[in-house]
Amino acid sequence: MSPEEFLKKFKSHADAKKALLEYYAAFQISAVESEPVAALTSSLGFSLGSAGWVNTSEDMLRASRRFSDLLTKTLGARFGDEKDLSDLIRRAAHNAVSFNQTEKQFLDAVTNDIVNILSQDFEIFLPNRLVYLGPKITPLKIGNVRVLKLSDLEKEIQPVVAKLQTKYMNMSVEFDHEKQRATFKQANIGIEVPSSAMMWAVKARASKTHLYEEALWQIGIATSLMRLFSGKWDGRIPSFRDIEPDAVVQDRYVGDNALVRNGQKLSYGGSKFVGAYIVDGKISKDLRAKKTQSIFEKVFAYKPGTLGEQVFNALGWLTKGRQALDRSERLLYFFTAIEAILTRNNKDSPVIDTIARHGSVMLAASIEKRPGVAKRFKDLYAHRSATVHRGTRNASANAVANAHYLATLLILVALKKGNLSEKHKTFSDALGAASYGTIWP
């Protein structure tokens, strides 16, 4: 959400404003009545700020919860967080009381604080345990996500570090490429940041609280796009049946066989092959192609309510499915990716019928083959429903691989044949019309 969009929505949000002013009124009463000794024994807690010791009252809690719930819905999952908003208005109330501000000044201060959160420009750098660039391959961009080497990161941040050093004279950063780590130092205190030989760089529009979560989601989308837009990956790429390693967190035992007792026998040692994405010159050329880069940019710059938004979501669920260990969990993620593309907002039509008909339109090689493709979707949906509604864990390896395959094909068709900027409803209506026996697209 942009600051402008928030201001437009908040301007007419009477309930949120009412809750905010109720909180300020209750805070002012508590600020006047509170004493340090009483605050320490308060059953509802207290806060310490520029207004002094302030007991938390029932009215404050009620208004704070109401405001934070309403604003979390308004701001959305990337920026909305109930605790962050509660903390924000408490700090603003302390400042407002200490400066004897009016209700309007308090309301304006809270609004400005939220606008500042929405205006932040974050890029987060995380260890990359999944994608490796060849020796001569320069940083690779996939929408908002980049793959780069630790040495590239060192060069990139030097200007920023130099600028900070003019303000903090005792600040420095050291890169140890042999040990694959970066350490920031200030006043003889060293702080090692998560790093590895390969790094992710993610530009993410989110609050700092949800930055890591959003970055992981976008890394997943970038990884799915990489898989789809080059056919030259070698045998190390995770297959449709493989568990894809975590993109950020390293498991030093990944691939190793655990100790197993079978009666009076023990088995141990050995290891399994661990998948990875190795970007060589040919793959790099595929992913940097002008047309491909244009598609990447469109996916990450989707507009709400469009096919692009649904593809963005589907790509993320596709990666979640590849990285899940439990077969039923994998199937749920893959089917969620399928539903993101095919489910329409129409309560009058059964979900599975819509998915089967629309999916067959997108994937069948001919109109005559649509019933067979539709049956594949319906068979998979039975597994999905058994898990969601009855808690069953009966998804077979073949069912999971089939769901992965169908989800991948659907997303690829949507990317190459669909119009990412059109409304998802328009896209669904076109599939619905074609499901009666006409050609699509």
C-alpha cells in the first residue's frame, strides 16, 4: 500500500479515528492519575515514556485493540501488524501528552507515523543456499530479487558504509570471503550478519516487522520464475519429486542419512544428492533476455485484482510446495497454486467444477482431450479435500508429482498466453466461455 492510498482510505475511516481518539482520551486520564509505585503493581501493565509512568486501563486496551485490528485490515498483511500499531499509538500518546497536544494533533501525528512506515525503502540481504552463479556470471535480477556473490555485495555497500563513517567515525565492516562472512564493527563491538558465498538481495515493500517474511516469499517467486524460463538446467536442479532445499537457512545435515535401527541392525552414513540451481552462461542468457525480464517485472509489479496478482501468489505457493517435506502438505501447497489461477469469485458454481473445466481449457492439447484433463484435476481435488476437511494424510508420491506438474503448467501458460494486467475475473470469464467448446485463448 502506498502512502497516498492509505491517506485516502484513512480519511473516511470513521471507526478507526473514533477508536484512536477514545484511546487518547483514556491515556490522558491515566497519565494524570498514574504514579510510579501504582504503575509497578498495575494488573494491566504500564508504559514509561515522555509522559512519565502511565497505567494501562481497560478503556485504553479496548480502544487500542479496536484501532489496531481495523488498521491491520486496512494496511494489509505486508504492513499491518496489531502489536506494531498498538506500540505506535502508545508512543504517540506519550509525546502528545508531554507537549499538551490537541486531539487533532495526536491524530495527525499517528497518521504521519504510519505514512513514514509506508514510505520506507527496504532492501534486505540474506544468505543464498540454493542458487549459484558461475565464475564469470554477474549479479542476476529477477524482478525485485537479485542473486549476487558476497564479493558483489561488498562492492555495492562500500559507498553507503563510507557515508555512514562520516557520521560514525568508529564504524567499519569487514568481509572474510574464505569464511564467507561479513562483520560490522563499532566501538570494538563486532556484529556478524547472516551471509554466505552467494547472497539474495530483495527489495520488499513491507513493514520492518514483516520484511523477512516478505523477502522469503519473493525469493520463492523468483526461484519459480527461474525454473520456468530456462530449459537448460543441469541434473542438479530439484526434480518434480525432490524436496527443494531451503533458500536461506543452511541445514548442515541436509542429504545425510540418519541413524536407523531395524530390530538388531543399524544403518547409518551415506547421503542423498542435494538439489541446487547452477546459473551458467546459457541459463544466464535465457534469464536476461529482454522479453523474459519484461515478464519478471510485470509479475512483481502486479495490480490488485489482476491475473498478475494471482500468478504472483501461485508462484509463491509453488515454491512452498517444492520445499515442504510432508507429501500431503506438498499437495496442499501445489493445489493452492492451482486454485490461485483457476478459482473464480462465484459462489454459485462448485469450486472443483470450475477448476476442472478451466484447467482443462488451459492445458488440453485439443478440445476433445479436455474431459481427460478435467478428470486429473478432480482426482487431485479429492486428495486435497480429504486433507483439508478430515485431516487425512494419504497423498501418494504420484499424486503430489502430478499436482506439481499441473500447477507448473498452468502458471507457465498464464505467463505466456495470459494478459497479466487484465482483471482476473475477465480471465476467468474467458475460460468459462471456452469451457463450452471453443478455442482459448
